[in-house]
Amino acid sequence: MTWTWFHRLASPPYAYALAARLTPWFAWPAALLILGGLWGGLVLAPPDYQQGEGFRIIYVHAPSAWMSLMVYTTMAIAAAVGLIWRIKVAHAVAASCAPIGASFTFAALVTGALWGEPMWGTYWEWDPRLTSELVLLFLYLGYMGLRAGIEDPQRADRASAVLAVVGVVNVPIIHYSVTWWNSLHQAPSVMRLGKPHMPATMLVPLLMMLLGFTLFFVALLLVRLRGEILSRERSASWIREVVRA
Amino acid sequence: MKEFLDMGGYALYVWPAYAVTLTVVVLNIVWARRALTRSRAEARRRLIAQGELQ
């Protein structure tokens, strides 16, 4: 096994060019999957036997919640790589993740509240799942605030990376909160051992949405990453070619 | 169509949930592009200030 690919990815001009080239390959499949998933989820899937048409919130709530955790995990791994190997591009990846993750955590909380009111009779409860997801939002906001508050980019990268890495303990807490504690929130329907608790007409649109959102995240990350790389490269000659266009 | 929009009586919950998510999706596209444009403009300004670019 060679590590040349890793070293090449760590090179800012290479990462910049690769990100630009890869973006449409994630953006377009994401758009198609999300449109297909919406059609399947809103039109083709049958109503739930308990929750009626109200269950259709799952097609926006579960992907948003999945994003909130997956983006944070990506951010923490990138931050750790940046800390350990002192790679600028890795820090740039971590910094790119935060606003995306924060916005989808917000979406997960709001769509969850809109699902909770008709099904549980309350928009909000200080329940383990809901509270730990709110903590996740504060972790993202804290990360972004910390970055914004430190002028020197390298110090901002390192300090925020420590926060991102420490905060990752919250991710398994959120995921297992419905199993470990008595929660209002329903147990996982898809990410569980054994078969998912859903017929295929319900499940396929959900999987399309989950995959579509994931590819959408990669596309967003690639666009943001280019900006973060540019702002970290002070006087490299390759930038001249990029900004001239 | 009316039946579809009514969402079995859950319209007040289902549609706002979709609207919020769609807004977050669209805003992410706008924000990501704006961030890149801004960084590019800043890099350009920096290079011009350093006399490395006309």
C-alpha cells in the first residue's frame, strides 16, 4: 500500500483542482436522488398504519439528522488528521463542514419538533435524543464562533480542531440515546441490526434521500473547500492562475 | 390534489417540515458559492496588493 494519494491530496493546488473537477459528479446525482426520493416519499409511499400521512416528515427529518451526525464525524476526523499530521487541507475540510452541519442540525431539530407535536403532543421535550441533538447544534456553533474569534488562521485551525475532536463523543451518545435511555423518540427504523422496519415502497425513497443528501454534502464540501484552501494560501504562485479566471 | 395537499390532516406539520428542509438545502448552495466567490476575490485583492497581479 502506498501513501502517495494521501500526500497528493494534502497538496493545496492538487486538492483545489480535484475538488473543482469532482463537484458536478456529486451535485447532479444528488439532485436526481433527492427529486426521486421526494416523489417516492410524498406520492408513491403508502401512509403509515399508525401515523397516517404525518410519517412523511421522515423523508426530510431522517436525512437532516443523518447529515448532522455524518458531517460532524467527517469534521472531527478531518480535524484530527489536521492536528496529527499538520495538514492545511485537512483543516480546510473541517472548517468547510461546520456551517453545513450546523444548518442541517437546525433542520433536524425543526422537522423533529414538527413531527413531535402531532405524534407526541409536544414540540419539545428535554429528552435524551432531543437534548443531545441540541448540544450538537451548540458544538457546531461553538466551533464556528471559536474560528471566527481567532485572527491567526493556523491558531484558529488548531484550537477549533481540538474542540471538534473532543465534541465527537456526542455523536454515539445521540445515536444510541434512544436505546440507552427511555426516550420519547422512536427507535431507529433503518440503521439497526437486521432488517429495516419498513416495506420497500417506504424504505427505498428514504434510502434515496439519505444517499442524495450525503452526495449533496460532498458537493457542498468540495465547493467550500476550495474557498478555505484559497484563504489559507497566502502567496502561492498557483493561486494567480486560479483568481485570474 | 386537494387531498394530497391536506396530507390526511397533517398538512400544518408536513409542509412546514419540507419547507424548512428545502430552505436549508437552497441556502447551503447559495452560502457555499458565495463563500468561494468571496475567498477568490480576497485572494485576488491580496495578490494585487502584493504587486503579483495587475
